[in-house]
Amino acid sequence: MPDLNPRSRSGRAHRLIATAEGSQTGSFGLLDWALLVGVALIWGSSYLFIDIALESLAPPVIAWARSLLGFLALAVLPMARRRIDRADLGRMVLLGLTWVAIPFVLFPLAQRSIDSALAGMFNALVPIWSAVIAALLIHTLPRLRLVVGVALGFIGALLIGYPVASGSEAEAWGVVLVVVATLLYGFSLNTAVPLTQRYGSPALLMWALGIAAALLTPVGLMSIPQSSLRVSSAISILVLGVLNTGGGYVLMAALVGRVGSTRGSVSIYLLPLVATLLGVTFRNETVVLLQLAGMGLVLMGAWLSSRRNET
């Protein structure tokens, strides 16, 4: 990759905000594809479960419960209970805020005024934010093939989500909240790379989720009086916490640690594809030609982004 900054990178490890290239710069292997598909399958249902949880739970309660349940699910794993160097504690706190605590509050707040389909469509901004932030932090420009892959995936995700989202009602502030959340996700995917490479994804996420749960505890407890517990909401928050948060985030951290933030974030483009296919399979929903074209673009973008990164 062309280096835009001739200065030594040796000082980057000492900065609070830092990123790194993935440990695997070649074409995706079987494990990389498995991680990518796993993230898409697990996270493809997140917006639906958030909608169900919102029927009786306040957004801060959802955010707190998700992070706490995810932390507890990972804390039982011996591989996750690793010590973190004191020098990295600040980075862990930052990651807990930007990847977990703040977005976990923003998305439920936003989905009070926009539909889950529209929220999912805006999530296609994550790979773009990730690519821009990676270029700023590493001082390198992504290769043309990766740029084309990200662009195709973005267009494809919009085409898949548009037929559903076009009939949605949305307030401007809800859209702003989602866009801010996607920006934080793009930032966090970059800062997670070097930490994942040092500690592994289970340990990284156990610390990040634990920090987020601690930070969200006061606002979560204060919001309990505005909430009521239903069976459907309880099941939804359990799935969101243990599977979508504990499991999905570990897979995503492992993926970006291996292939880098931008290439790993392309998995986000598969979320509307997975959601659409699940709707067709289990809810007898129909697919229009525009969505089929979008699926083709998403798959093409994912394939281009998965190719070797050196040349």
C-alpha cells in the first residue's frame, strides 16, 4: 500500500487512538469467510429483536441488559479472562464507550422514530466510515479493488433495503442518531484491530462489554421504572445479549483482527441480505427485482473486498 506519511509508525502503539492492518492480508480463507457469514447471520436479526424489546423496555435498559448479558456470557470462558496491560486500559474504556455503550443506546432511541428496516439500511455506512477512518489513522489509501468492493456493497445494501424502507416513516433526529452510531462503529472497528491481535477477541469483548455495562448501570437502573417485563421482551433481550452481543461481537473482532477493519466491515453489507432471505423463508415475504440486483452487488462487493490486499 502507498504510505502517505514517511514518519515512523513506531509511536502509534503509544497513542490512545490507534489501528493496525489485519494479520492476514491475502485473500480470504475458509475461516475468514466463516467468520464473515457468522457475523451476518447473527447480526441480521438484531434490529428485529430490538423492536420487540422496545415494546416494553426503555432504550437505556436494553443497552445495559445487552452489555451485561454479553459480559456474563463471555466471563464464563477461561480464554476470555485475560489480564489487560495497564497501558491499554484507556483504549479498552474508549472501545467500551464507542463500540458498545453509546451505540447500544443510540439504536433503540432511533428505532422509536424510524423502522428497523431503515435502521438496517443506514448501517451500510459502517464500511465507508471504517475505510475513511483507517486511511486517516494508518495514513494509507486503500487499494482500488477494495474501494470498488465497498462501493458496490453499499449500493447493493441500499437496493435490498429500499423497497421496505421506502414506505417507512422517519424523523430526522432518528436518522441522525443512527448515522452517529454507524460512525462510532466504523471508528471502533479500527481501534479494535490491534487490541484483538494482542489479547484475542473473547478477552477484548469481555473487557469492553464489562466496561460498557458498568458505565450504563446508573442510567439503566434509573430507566427501570419506565419499563415493564414481558415474556417476548425478556426472550429478545436474552438473545440480544448472549448471542448477538456476546457471540456476534467476538466473531466480528476476530474477523477484523485477521483481515483489517475495512475488509472485515464488509460483513455489514450481508445483514440486509440475510434479513431478506429469512423473511422469505420463514415469513412468506416476497423479493422484488431491485432486491435481487442488490444481492448480486453485495456478493460481488464482498468477493472483491476479500481478495489479496497487497497488490
